[in-house]
Amino acid sequence: MRMHILRKVEAGADIRVVCHENHIAEQTIRRWKRQLGRLGVNETARLEEQRQKNKELRNLLVNSLLINRAWNAATIRNREFSHQNLVVSANGRPA
């Protein structure tokens, strides 16, 4: 994403228009240029690929956490339901 935006600017697109289209500040583009300007083409491509992998891993983690929370909530509800059915009166019969 960053490289795509930087390439637009380097190709001669108006920086204000690019910033407006991507909802970012001009300072952000300048910072990216400063950070990525030191890297070669191969390093930049590898960095962008790594960012994409990290994004995918974060999404997998979030999905896993959501599934875990749902499982825990269902387990707690199931235990409460089971305990309610196991309540026995003093004479040994279910209440």
C-alpha cells in the first residue's frame, strides 16, 4: 500500500490529491519517503511482503481469539444449565 502511494507521487501525481484519496496527511508521505528512501527495490518489496504477512497473521489471531471467547461463553452457559438440572432436593429427587 505504501509503495503504491509513493509510486504515484514519484510518477508526478499531486501530493495533495493522493493524500486526500488515501485519507492520509502529507507529512505521512514525507515520513514514508524518508524511511523507505534508504532501502533498495528488493528490500522495499520484501518489507511490503512482510507487512502483508503480518496483517494476515494478526487477522488469524483475532479470529482465533473470537472463536475462543465464543467457545468459553458457550461452555460457561452449558455448565450453568447442567448445574441447574443437577440440583436435588433433600429427599433425593430433582428439584
